[in-house]
Amino acid sequence: MCCAVVLAFAFGCVGVEAEETRAAFRPCIDPSNLPFANTQGEGFENRIADLFAKKLGLPVQAYAFPQRMNFIRNTLRYKLPGEDFRCDIVMSLPAGFDQALTTAPYYRSTYALVYPKGKGLDQVKSGGDLLALSADRRSKLTIGIHDKSPASIWLVKHGMEAQAKPYQMMSPDPDQYPGQIIEKDLAQGKIDAAVVWGPIAGYYAKRVRDVELVVVPLRSEPGVKFDYAIAMGVRYGEREWKETVEKLIVENQSTITGILREYGVPLVNERGEPM
């Protein structure tokens, strides 16, 4: 990736000596939010944290907190008087997220359409193909989406709001998780298709065994942004730590990309084209 080349040059002389006082690599994670992370270490954020910790010669000491409202305040910025911060890095944040000092992006993904093979949508290879279906065919579809997401904006833009079935992205119920829209309702035929964030789409489509699911990455269009660059985040003021993390990203980008592909993450370039 071109950004990796630029960073390799920019941070080629940055060492990890300034971080030798760290006793552990301490990511802020959600305790149960696959494919991103969980307390069993099964997510790709866990895997990347393990990779970085090994490179720094440190153990991993994760701090888990449900990724609901105020996640940054309750993790990265949480500190009681006389105590240390609980964790030092958030492994996945939108690039430029204003509540943390974000690194250069380490991947870009996009929302994806997911549907079961052999159920009448096999000709759909893009968002445009879905919109090109006959009005009668489209009217019979039920499409699962997460509320307040680009998917809902997209369906409204194209006159398909009646076909949308909204699901909560962040439910207060600990047994609810974003991937169940695919793993349960789509796989069981309760909905005809789903449009969700790419890492969720790819991971849960791979986990379903009873039916083959097709994942179609979606391209951004005027008025609807589907693809986003994802970075890591540290506390404001910790610029040396940020540079250390960016150097780790650059030096391990191919391994990171391999991990993301293992989890089925649809990767796209800055033009939204599949990689």
C-alpha cells in the first residue's frame, strides 16, 4: 500500500527504545465483539495486539469494556486518582476520529451486501445489480441493516426503505451481537439479504455452514459513503507512542493484511476497489 511506503520512509529511524519502560502492551478491547476482539483472544484485534507485543518483547494485558457509548472515555482515557491508565491503545478506530490521536490507517474496508446463494439473487455482483432488479422483485425483498448506518441511507436514497429491516448495532443485551443478523436471521431465511460493515459481513458469512453466503463489497456513491479507512488510536499527547505504533504497522503490514484476510475482511483501496 502506498501509505505504508510513505510511513516506512517517514518513520524508518524511529526506534522502540522510548517505550522500553512499558511493562505490557495494553489494548482496550470489547469483551465480546467478534471478529474484532473478545476476552478469549479470538478476534483480529487480539491477533494484531499479540503480534505487536511480541515485536516489542512485552506481554499483552488487555482491558475489556463493552463497546457501547463512551468507550474511549471508559477505556483509553479512564484513570482514577493515584492510578495508571487501564489501557494504552484502541486497535480499531476510523482514521481521524477526534476522541483519540489516530495513527495512519492500517486497512480500509467497506459495507457489503450478503445473500444466500441459490435463492434468486445470484446475478447480483454489485450494488448496482441489486438496484437494477425489477421493481416487483425488489419489492419482495427484506434486507437486514443496522440502524443509523450508511445502508439505511442507501436504501432510502433508492426508494427501498420499505424493504429495510433495522437491527440495533449496539444493544444493551449482552447476548446480542452485530453478526447475528447474518449468522441467525439471514442463514435461517428470515431475511433475504443484509447490508452490514465489511468485517462483520465477511467473518460471519464464513462461519455459516448450512448455506453458502455471498459477500458483495459495495462502492461509495454520491450521498452515501460505504468505505472507511481504519486506524489505531492512542491518547492525545503521546506522540512517541503513536510513532512507535505506526512503525509497527509499517514493518508488519503484510502480516496484518494476512490476518485480516483470514477473518474474511473485504479490503478495498482508496477508490473503493477490492484488493
